[in-house]
Amino acid sequence: MQANSVGQQDMNEVVNEAEGLTPAWMSEVLRRSGALTRGSVAGVRLKSRRELFVSVVACLEITYTPDVDAAAPRHLFLKIQKAESEEAREKPPAEIVFYRRAAREMLDPPLPRCFDAAFARASGRWHLLLEDLSATHAPASQVPSFDECALAVDSLAQIHAHLWEHLGLGTDVGRFLSPAQVESLARETASNHERFAAVLGDRLATEHRKIYAKVLATFPRPWIRLTTAKGLTLTHGDAHTWNFLYPRMAGGRAILVDWQLWHAHIGPRDLAYMMTLFWDSERRAEMEEKLLRRYHQGLLARGVERYGWEQCWKDYRWSAIRNIFIPTWQWLKGMDTDVCLSRTLKALNAFEDLHCIELIES
């Protein structure tokens, strides 16, 4: 069953600016998505516009002719590429693919409804037109509470259960790594770590360098699990608590946004990303196992079978092993060195707290 209606817009019809959107264009887009069944858009007002690193986001207010259906969306969120890419893309970016393909495989997922996801190969430009949830949802507090984290975990369990060992996983929905790709990933990860460690110098303690040496010696073992569909699902890839929008009223769901890094992976990977890279040992000791057990129960309640608690906990620990290399990748993408060092130290603390050395030595 189709959950998110994505407009079948011609791939070249891409919005370049948040300003100047016409009622005729918006009417056509909303009709294609099934959101406008009668009447027409009378006006499109730009409420706000904000520039991010690679995109521009804008909030739009829509008015209609009197004969419009009452359910027609009044507030929309537009996300467009900031500038043309230097080279034309062969494929749409991951977030466009997610809304055009992966999201449509889920029934009532905790995602913003997508009305249009367009991409132009010639320029590499793209846009997303989503529902604006600001009236019903808000970002997390600076230090998310247990209740906020629990809502985030519930939404992850719902998304993961929808596509757990899905028949299209690895073909229509995401791709698995081949053994050759795993080998290549391991070599690249090792090389990148050497560069990052050299920059950190003595800020990376000797005992931490020994941990990296032991893990590197096991390569490519930490990624072998990702080559087949068994126990895999669709994961967000950047599921920190600030990528969720939380309901303003009790009883609502947390909505997961910013799907640029989704891929086929083990489900607990998203939870390990949320907790081992951003939380100190004390916070994890208080909340980590409670949240992971809640997630596991959420999977079982939604029909996931043959996935026991021990396997879930083991998958979480393997994810914590891989996570010690994520700050390196973020550093290579331009993130501040001190921020990456902070995340590295949190990930290494989690590695030790979770006794991950037992996994690689077994």
C-alpha cells in the first residue's frame, strides 16, 4: 500500500528558488500527489527562508479557491538544492530516492508527507515539497528527555519493522554491500583513520590507539554482516535525536526527517548512532538498555520474527564498534576537528563500556 504520495513530476521540472512559486504550478503538483482533488491554489506565500550548508529550506502558506477540499494542505515545507552541482548526477540524491521509492513501501510511516520529489540530471538540481509540521511538532530540547528519546525509538522500530528483510531490500530499496565492496570499505576506512589520527596527535591517547589497532586488525569483519538481507532493514544513517520532530500534544509520534544517508543495515545501528556518538557514559548507563529493550519489543509487536534480545544487543555492540570510525568520516566531510574528537572519545567510551573487545576477539 502506498503511504506517501509522491508526485510523478517530470525529472527536469525542478524549483530553483523558493520565491515566486505560482498558484498554477502548486495546483498541478498537489493534484499529481492526490492532495488536491477539487478547487485550485489561489496563492502561495513565502513565510520564511533559511540557507543551510547544501540546501535552502522555506516554509510556504497556501490559500485556495472556495471550492477546495477541506483536507488540502495549508502549510508546506520546501527544500531545494542551494546551487547547481559542479557535475551532472547520474542518479538522484539519496533523499529524493527515499521519498520517491523507499517511503512508498511503508504503511503510515512516521515521516512528513511528501507531495513532490524532483530531480534534473542535466544540472544535478533537486527539490522536495513536504508537509510543514511546525504547528503540531517541534525539535528536541537541547538535552532530549527520556520521553523524547522513547518516542524516537518507537518511530525507529516502526520504520525498521516495515522493511525488515523486505523482498525489495537490496534491489528496489537500497543496496547491499558486495564482498568486494566490504574489502574496499575496510581499506578506505583504515587509510582515513590514519589521516585523522595523525591530525589528532597526542590528543588521541595511547590506550585509544591500541583499541583502533585491534579493531583494524579484524577488518573487514565488522562489515561482513551487511552483505545479505538476513536481519537487515532500511536505516536512517543519521538518527541523532535532533533529526526527529516531537509532538506538541500527548499521544503523537516522533517524525524522522533528513533522509540523506539512509541505507540497508542492521536496525540497532540507528540506535547506536543516537547514543554512542552523542552521549556520555552516565547518560547511556541510565537510558541505553531501557531504550534498546523498548526498541526490541517494538519490533516484535510489529511482526518481526526470529530476532531475539541477545541478537539485538549483539548487533548494537557491533554497531558501536563501527561507530568509532564515523567521526573520521565526518571530519573528512569538513566537520570541525574538535567536534569529531569529542564524538570519537564518546564512541571509544561506549566501546569500552559495552565490552566490544569481546566481540572482535571471539
